[in-house]
Amino acid sequence: MREAMYWEPLESNRVRCHLCPLNCIIDEGKRGSCRVRENIGGRLYTLNYGMISSMAADPVEKKPLFHFYPGSCAFSIGTVGCNMHCKHCQNWEISQADERFPYLQNATPEGIVSLAKHYECESIAYTYNEPTIWYEFVLDTAKIAKKAGLNNILVTNGYINEEPFRELAPYIDAMNIDIKAFDDKFYMKIASVPTGEPSRRIAKIAKKEFGIHVELTYLIIPTLNDKEDEIRAFARWVVEEIGDDTPVHFSRFFPHYKLLNLPPTPIKTIEMAYRVAKEEGLKFVYVGNIPGHFGEHTYCPKCGKPLIVRWGFTIEEYHIKDGKCEYCGEPIPIIGEYKKRHYRGMWW
């Protein structure tokens, strides 16, 4: 436990948290919506600093990041808590938990960087639950990681206020931002926050102002955010506000947590989204949770040939050289050259 950043004292020993757009007003002895920031004696404390619920050396494609050091290893860590309460969360056991979660381990920023180096990872990914509510630990770790020559990745809902994000952003190299829908009714009904606008704003700031590599994920849930006009509006927004070269992942929903009553997303719905996004001008569109689908591959936007052939998180063919299509020479926005990584007898 340590004192939190980004809060202000109020009358009657209450505090207001300024980390995320919920701006929770918290009475003494109570916690914010994220469950891991508590008012103790009129001061706000973060309760999960250095508390690790999950860690793994993952392929970076699992984040998913398809245009960032392809084939590389991301040392992935998570804690507990989230500022959203999505009814379909696949990691709800940790995202809706607090520091009393029984399987937490203590870690230091220096220790995490050391582990990432030991496992020969090029990046540290802050993931699994929402990393922005772990702000102080992520900031401290990212600073040390950057000095050690590691990249920092946020896998996030993007629901953070601008001021804290701007302090963190210089240390972040890549982000996958989860755009949950293009309708605020979805955010209120399913995620328990009033609007998705802050996430869209952070995506734009990250790429346009800080040059962070940004990829977007849109999980398509039957009957809730799967209408063609909504997906078309989302794709048009990406083209106009973030850029037509922004990789977008349309992922297939499977029943989880409180949405067990809904079926998996039909593959034809995912393919509709893929088609619509291409029609709106997005150059790099992907499908998720459908291993072996043609939509997992990267295609040259000029000649149309497959440049990166994937099966799930595994790269099977790679036809980009010096950042260009091997067939026609079209520049392809890929950060980092692909090389087949080897670690302790295991090829990724």
C-alpha cells in the first residue's frame, strides 16, 4: 500500500480520485469503483502496488499486436481490479477482485525488469486486467524498463484521464486499446461507465501526439454491438481520427461471466465486420479467436499479396523486408524486424 497519485482532498475527509474519467468521490474508509484505491484518513492510497496476479512470457501477437516486433516475446503481468465492470469479461476473476485475491505475489519494478530480461523478452506488457488502475506500479516499472532497453506495452480499455496519461505516455511504446462499442448505451449497460469517448480520445492522443504504436480491438457480441451501421461508423472514425494504417482486430465473442446466455459470435458476423472495415478504407483489418481464418494474415494494401501468414499467434510466413512488401515494394507500417526467436528450446 502506498499513497496514490492524482487525487484531491475534499471536505469531511472525502477525496476525489482523478486517475480515470469516473473521478470517484470517496468517503473515508471507502474505495473507488476500481476496488483498489481507498480513502484512509482523508488520503487516497493504492492497495495493489507490486501485487501480481498473473505473469507469462507471451508472443506479442497474443496482446494482440500484429505490427509491433512480430514474433517477439512480451513479458506479461497483471494485478487485480478494473474501472469497468464488463458483463462479458474473460478475466473477471482478477478484474473484479481486490488485494484480498488469494493468489497474489509481491514484486518490485526492478524484479519485473530482471525477469523480462531473464526470459529474453523484448517488451513488458501490462495486461490481463486493466493496467491503468495499477498506475503507480506501471509508471515506476516502465521507467526502469525503458532504461534497460525494453519496450513497454499497455493492453488497456483506455479509460484514463488525460493528465495521468500524458505523464505515462513517454514511457509507452505500444498500446492495444479495447474499443468496446461505438454506442454509449453499450458502455453504460455492459461496462458500467457512462461513455466510451475517453477511450477514443486517449487512442487519438497516444498515436497523434506521442507517436505510440496503437492497435485497436473490437470484440463483437451478438445483439449488443454487432450491427453493420455501428461497425461502419467505428471503422470510419478510425480512418478519420486515428489513421487508415491503424491495425484493427475484430474478435469473436464466447460466453463468459454474466453473458453466458448469449451464443458465440457467428463467423459470418466477423467476416461482415472485416468487409465493412475494408470498405471504409482501413488497410489492416484482422479477425480474432478464429484460428486459421484468412483474416489473421497481413496483406499488402497495394498488391494484395499475403505478407505475414499466421496461425493463431504463430507466424508461418513473412514477406516484409526493410519495412516494405517483398513483392511490390509498398511501405508497410511494421515496427521492428521479424526474426525467429528462440528461447530454451522453444520456437515461437
